[in-house]
Amino acid sequence: MAMSAGGWPTRTGVVGLGRRLRHADLLPPFWQLAGWTTGVAATSYLVRWLASVDGRTFTVVWLAAAPQLVALLTSPRRHWPAYLVSFAVFQYVPAWLLLGQRPELAALSTVTAVVFAAAVLRSDQDWVFGRTDSLRSWRRFVLYGVVIAPAFAGLIGAAGVLVHQTAVDAHSLAMTALIWYLAEAVGIAFLTPVLLRWQRYWRRYSPRQFAISIGLAVLMVALGIAAAVESNFVLLFLTGVPALLVLIEFGIAAAFWQLAIGAAVILGTTFAGLGPFNANAATATQAMMHAQVFLLAGYAMVVMVAAALEERNRLSALDRASHEVYDLVAELTGDLVLVLDARGNVLHNAFAGHSNLDLPSDRITRAEWERHIHPDDLHLISNRMISGPAGPSLPFRVRTLDGSWNWFVVYLRAAGDGLTAAIMRDVTLEREVRDSLTDLANSDALTGLANRRGLTQRAREIWLRAHELEQPLTALFVDIDHFKGFNDHFGHQAGDSCLRDVADVLQHLAAPEECVPARYGGEEFAVLLAGCRDPYTFATGLASAIRALEIPHPDSPSGVVTISIGVARTDLRRAPRGTDPDVVVGSLLERADRALYVAKSKGRNRISMSPDERLLGQHVDQARERARQAARGGHDQ
């Protein structure tokens, strides 16, 4: 710093110091500092004057603590020293110079309480600036601002008495600490929330809401005055009712105003010597202490209720937001989003992409939900919705609005508190495409019947049905007689038409679950049939149906298209345990194929029954295989 010859700072040095201070930002804005300091000084001298009216020094609420705490909470930490120095100077220096009241150790009580509470509570900036009123935040304020910080003030106040008065017993010190604690705690509890939330009071109310608020405030004042005049505790307790009604109607911010009005009425009437506390106390100091304890207890109750309501509103808002997110996910993905409890009840469902489902939009019980699932698929999904593993389920069917069934898979993930999140995806189109591709792979393109691959897949189903119902299983091999000559005479297009006509007859032999016809190759067809008690009569009817088509065939002795049929039959009641269906069906088709060669070797247009029903699963012997190769010479090419 630049100094003059006499040791005084030069004007340049002062300007430089001021510039460095402004750059360090150690001072709050002037009008903000002046405003808070004026408020602190005014409340301090008001309480001093009230306490001196009848000689009581410590029984009045110390209002100066609240503005100091709010000033620190809403300011950066680097501004705290400036605030504290300004508050101390304007509270104690005028009182010392004008009234002769020298500062004592007890003057540190409020400073200690305010700095401690501000240091702990300032970390929750959302609460400080009114962006949240969560239960956790208000619980912290009550614990640190209304309980612990004033307790420090009480201990320092008692220590100040002990330092300046030598003959003090333990009971007197304890009472001093309690009185000091109550004065600080009531001031912080009732005035701090009002100062922190004053901006939220300026929102516009409708005339009806404004009238209700004023009416409840008047009711609270009237009940407080009536309780003071009548010295009636019942009326005193009823003063809390308007505060609760305001809390429910307008929220926690408006409720603090009601609390402050009620506290002013109760403390004012008690200070004036009225009310039930004075009627039941031995001294005026004791009456004021009882009133302060009553106010703190009521305050804690209302604040906890208020915070609980705010928490409920916050959770409701989060729940609504979550539902909106679920709906958005459902809309974007086209999936059905579910939230289930531990019993499988659907707590929420979003199905914007599935408006064709017959589901209510609100809560769905497990029993109601299961009524929408296809009975045959219920076992696939019922228990999985409660405790199933993560990942996709097997496909299952859900009823739509038009009564049809759509295919779905569900993806599950367990969440906390016994909840499960699920996404149901409509796979109906995928299944239709897959089934179409499967049909293409398993079907003969010309006739629409199953090909060899399709016959192999369907044969197991037919075998299982016959085995379960203890029905016989029959295989037929069908060959169109002299088909090469038919093609040579009429051409391949006519030949294809002939094949389709024969296939149409085979397609309608029996119900699909009992019979599978297939084009085995060229002009050969295979049929696997369950439940046929007289295979020869069945084959005779099939041959008659083909002749009845009356498809002209010049190379046929009958003049029309005829067929040769080989038939094999087995009784599944003879099947040993553990029989392989594929082996049984393969053996049966092999026997029918050999019987067909016998029919063709005897002149065609005839039916040949397999002479033996060999044991199921037994392999074809080499001798019969050689016989088949020998008969191949009579097979149409």
C-alpha cells in the first residue's frame, strides 16, 4: 500500500485497497447488508424494551436470531464475517453507549446458535430457497435450528451468568439455560420459515381463497383471545385448527403465517398476564416458559404434518410423472408397460400402442389379469409374472377387444420394495411371418401339401395323438398310375393340374389334427392317419374318389387317372415304454412304401396291405430292402 511521508495511506493506496476488496467480494451488497442489519437491530431493541417493561430480562422471545440466521443462509460464506460484524456493532454498541449495557459473554449465545445452524442447514440449498419442502429438510431444520442450536445458546447464557455471578446454584443455572433456550428456539422456529418463504406468499389467490385465508386468521386470533380471557386450555388447543386447515388448503408456506399469528397472540396475552398459563403458574416467568413450550410442541406437530403433506404431494407428482414416462415409453415403442406388486397385481399399465387390448386403464388384480390370457397359455405366464427370471418369456396369447387372440412375450425385471417392471411386446406379426416362412419351408409349392420335411414335423404330432388316445396309426403311400405317359400326352401343365386335383382330395381326407398328407416326390404322395379302424376300406374310398375325378388318361386301362396305394398299420398299444416316435413313423412309412411297390408290381390301380405289423422301432432288414430295389424297375419315372 502506498504511504505518505507522515505514515498515512495515500489516496491511491486507499483506492487500490478498495479495488482489491471488491475483487475478493468479501462484502455483500450494501442495501442487502443495511436491510438485514436494520431488521436485526430493530427486533433486538424491541425485545430489550419489552423485557424491561416489568423487569423480566430473559422471558421474552429473542426475535433477532431469525433474521440473522436467514441472512447467513441466503448469502455466500465469504459474506458471513461482514454480516456478523455489522449485526454485533449495531446491536451492542448503541446499547453500551446510550444505555450503559456493556456486552457480556452471553452476547455470544445468539452468534453461536446462528452460525452453527447456518453452517449445517446451508448445504440444503433447495430447501433454503424454497425449491423443496421435503420431510427430510424440515426435520433437519427442527433438529439443528430449533433444538441443537438454541441449546448451545442456552449453555452459553448459563455460562455468562456463572462468570458474572459467583453465588449461583445448579438449579438456577439450569433454569437460566432453559429460559435462554426457549427464547432463542421460539424466535427461530416461528420467524425463520416466514422470512425464508415470504416470496411464496405473494402468489395470487382467487377471491374465495383470500377470503378463506383471512377468515381462518381471524378465527385463530379470536380463539387465542377467548382462551386468554377465559383461561381455557381447550380453546387454546383449538387455535391450532385454523393453522391445520390453512395447511391443507394452501400448503406449508401459508401455514407458517398462521403459526406466527397464533404465536404472537399467545405470547402477547401471556406477557400481559392473561391466559391459562398465568392462571396455572406460580410466577410470570414460569407462565411465559409454559407458553413457549406449548408453542414449540404445537409448532413441531404442525411442521411435521406440513412436511408429510408436502412429501405426499411430491410423491404423487413423481408418480404422475412416472406414469407419463410409462405412457411415453409405451407410445414410442408400441409395447405394453406394466408395474406389478409382489402378488402379481398390476399397479399401473401403459398401453398406448395397444389400444386394441381389452384391459382397464387403472389397477388390475391378478385374477382379472389372468382372465385375459388364453387358458392354454396361462401356465406359461401366471407364476412368471410374480417371481420369474429376467429375460423374455415364451409366447402367450392375450384377448383383444374383438375377441381374437394376439401373441405376446414379456420381459421382466425385479425392482425394489417387491415391485416388478414388465414390458409386454406384441409378437403376433413376427409369429405370422415365422409361420409363413415355416409353411414355405415345410410345404410343397405346387400342391400346398406338406413336403418331406413338413411330413416329418407333423408326423410326431399325429403319433402323440394316436398314442395318447390309444388309436391305431396308419400310413398310406399313393402313386398316380402311368403318370409319365400322362405328362407326355398332355404336357407338364396338365400334369401339374392333375397333381393339384389329387392333392385336393388328399387334403380333405380327415381333420388336420388326425391326418397329414404330403407330396413325397414326383407323383408319389404319403399320408399318415390316426384312428383309422379299417385302413383297407379307407384306401378303397380314396381310390374311388380319385377315379370319380374322371381326369382323362389315354394310357390308363380305365381311361381315367387312377392310383395305386400301399397301406401299413400299427397298433400303438403294443408300443414299449420309451419308444422313439420318429423311429416308429419311419418304420411305418417304410412298410407302406414297400406295399406300394407290391401294388405297382401287380399291375397298378390296386391296393396292397402290408402283410406284417412288425414290432415298433424295429429296423427294416436288408432282404426286404433288396426286394424293394428289385421292384424299382416297375416304378414310373
